[in-house]
Amino acid sequence: MMRAALIAVAALAVACESDPVAPACRVSAECDDGELCVAGVCVAAEGEGEGEGEGEGEGEGEGEGEGEGEGEGEGEGEGEGEGEGEGEPAPAPTATLTADDATVLMGRTTTLRFSSTNATSCALTPGGAVGTSGTRAVVARDTTTYALSCQGAGGTATATTTVTVPACANTCTFSRSARDQATTQSCTGAALPTLGTDRYVLNLPSPLSGAYLEVTICDPTDFQFHLTDSVTSDGFGGDAFVPIGGGQTILATCYDAEVHINGRRLEGFRNDFHVADRKSLDVADFISGTGCTTFTVTADDGVIAFNAPDGRRLVDSGMLRVDPPDACPAADGQAAGDRQWALAFNRTSLPRQAPPVSTGLGVTSAFLCLR
């Protein structure tokens, strides 16, 4: 109590020194608004008023801050949800590619089958643009891996398949720098004696079962190419006869097997002297009369296929007897088992003695596979 009284007296002394005319009081009710009665003197209540004001201000500020924070959070959440819904990725495309025959002989045809999903365009390599599904026939020249590439809004898909082509046991190549220049030739797997200019004998280690020819001709005239089972063949007859008593008798079991290009016709014979055994395939629309054309021919027993430069394929049966029976060995002098064939470029194997002539011009290069 003594300590409190001393404090009150000191406060009254300070107040009188700072405000000598301050009114005396007994209770705060006798003081003006905003004043308190302290030790019988009215003094301003500034400390308590400022504290209350600052407290109220801080409370309002915190409340506004919380409200703004909640509003921003809701807005960001809604925006992110809408963006994810509109940007869903397109489905990825698929591609499938198969070959009907995974292994084929040189010159034979196999069919590629392809399909895709979620794609707008596809292309084969080699081969070029194709539809998004379908088939394509291809002629096998070498072992080849084909690739299918398909594009769509969701990206690119690829597929591959390999067609295997076994190497030929017997091959021959022929080339010349110009249509009227000397030729160069070479063969593997077969002896190649020369009969004369651009005329050769093919001594094969085994009977022939088929042939594949790839040839380029420029400005063709008359005979371009001649492959026959007899060196005595002149493009029309040859070994399909035997001498009987000073004359010649045709035997149904004797054949003059050959295939040649004469002008712009592909011809194949089983027996020249039997009309039913003679075939001619008109390929004038595929071999240009001027300029150069590259094409292929596949010859198998009884069937010839001509593959045009634009991808068209002509097939005919009965055009060639690849391995005819050796019923006339005395007439044609062939080796046993029909292992001796003749090959000629820009002429026939045996020069003809009377018109029409058995020579021609045009072949600039050729590749021959003998199976």
C-alpha cells in the first residue's frame, strides 16, 4: 500500500508540472470524454485508446487476407481442370507387314500384305506410297527387307518383313558400251564356250529347271535375245526333227525349247512344228520402239511371265518346255539330261540361211539366272 501511494503522488506531481491548470477530480466521471481520473487529476487515456485501435485494424487486415487467398485458390483449380480435358493425346498408329512367301526364287513373285490403324497415310520402302491397308505384288531380284511406315495424328508406326532370294548357281552377264559395239560377257557356275559373235554354249552342271532374265534394250530391231536348249536352233526350228531316209520327220516327243524377243514380241516354243506348242506374247505396249526399256522375264516349265517397267505383269502358259525329254539326241547332239543350252544376244543361236534374218540390234545389257 505504501508503494502504491508513493506512485500516485509521483504521477500527480508530474501531471501538475506538465499541466498546472488540470482540473481536480475524485472519479473519472468528473473528467471529459477520453480522460481518466488518476490520483485526483483528469488525464488523457491515449495509451489505452491507441492500443484498442491498432488491435481492431490488425483483425480486419487478417480477415481480408484470408478471403483473397481462398478466392485465388479456387480460380487456379478450375483452370487446370479445363486444360487437361481439352488436350488428350491422339491414339498412336499401328502398322503390320507380312509376305505370303518368305523365300522365293529369283524372278518369282510374292505378295506383300499390309494394314494399319489410326493412320492417314502409309509408304513402302522400296515401293513408294500405298494405302493404309492392301496388298502389293513384288518381283524378287535379291534378298530384300521391306519396310512399311504409317503416319497419323498420334505419330508414326513402322513394320518390316524380309523376302529371302537364294543365289543362282548359274549366272551370266552381258554388256556393251553402245548398241553397235563389241560385247563383254562372263558366267559363273557354267562353262561358256563361244559359238561366234554374241553366241555362247551353256554347259550346265545339272538340268535346267528355270531361268530369269533382266534385260535393257534400246531402239530394238529383229531378234534381241535368244535362250534355247539346242545350239542348232535358229528361232524357228532346229532340233525338233530327226532324219529318216533322206527326209525329215517331226516327232511329237522332240522339242525345240526356246524363248526369245523378236522385235517387240516375246515368243516361247515347246515345238516349232506343232502350232499348239508355239506361243507369242505381244509386249509392244511395254517395250518402246525408240529409247531404252528395262524389263524382266521369268521362264519356268510351261509358264513365262513378263514383268513390264510400270509394274504390270503378263503371264502365259505353254510357252516353254524348260527340260524336254531327250528323245532326239542324234538330231541336236545335246548333252545327256538336257544340260547344254545356247545363249545369244541380238541374234539367234544358229544363223538363218535365208530371210527373215536372224540378227538384230538393241540389247545393251542383260543378266541371266539359270536354275
